[in-house]
Amino acid sequence: MAELNFSNRPRQGPLAQVDPVVIDQIIVAAECLEMRRQGYSYAQISERTGLKSPQIAQIIQQSLQNMLEADGEDVKRLELQRLDEIFKNAYARATTGNFSLAAVDACMRIMERRAKLLGLDAPVRTINEHNLNLLSDDELDAKLAQLSGDIIDVPSTMVRSVPEREAGAAQGAGGEAAEEG
């Protein structure tokens, strides 16, 4: 197929003042990007446009760079469109009479990726064990009380300070029964 040429198209409105070569470049870039979004290889895009693969790669990379610079949301929308298209096919295979566990798995992975892109998953709270080794006993007790309070509502009467625990341990070691509060 010959290289795309849109210079002969009638132009109206604000584009009437733009150089036809620039318009051709924009249209070719948009079509290359759309074909790539649909999963076409550079070789397939080359066959359809008459452009060489390195030129197509450069056009697509520059287009994506422009999108990132203009608005990162455009890239997210592009990825979401891809995921939606893939999901339609996988969901149809997962819910029809041709039930497939692979299709269900694909749907789940697509849904996970989509949720991650949209920020729907709650962040996971983690503790760096190495930092806990650097804490004093008082700081460690305070951190434990804070985390316990975040997970379940612990009455303050159940949380004892370090001196109370040490006193209880000393009483237990001396043969006296330690009182439980």
C-alpha cells in the first residue's frame, strides 16, 4: 500500500490555515497509534501505511511522549480502552456455554489491572521489620498499641507499659502469682 496522503482532502475551519503536510503527519500518527492500540505489529502497520518499521516506531514513541507531556490521563485512558476491549472477549468466553477457567482467570487479571490503574485498591499497610529493631522498648510498645488500635478497638486498660510488664514478670518469676487485669 502506498504512503498515506491526505493533502487533497478539503479543509475547513481552523485547520484551513495549517500546512497540509503537518495535517498528513498528524493523521498518519493517529492512525499508526490506533493500529498499535489494536495490537497490530510494526510490520502490519508498515504493510497498511507504506512506512518503514523504524519510522513507525519513532512516530508511535513520539506520539506517546507527546501524550505523556500533555496529559498522563490520556495514556491511562488508552490502557483502559485496551483492557475494556480484551475484557469484552474474555468475559464472553467466561460466561457462555463454552465456559473456560482460563477465560475467568483472564477476566480476573484484567479486572485487577484495571483497578490498579484507577487506584481502586486500598493501600496495604506494611511494617519494615528492620526499622522495628531500631526502636526502643517504649517506642515499640507505642507502635504496637497504635497498630493494635488500628486493627481492633483495644481498651486502654488492656495495654500495659513496659515497667508494669517487667514488674509482672518479676512477680511471676519469684513464685508469686501475677495478677491479670
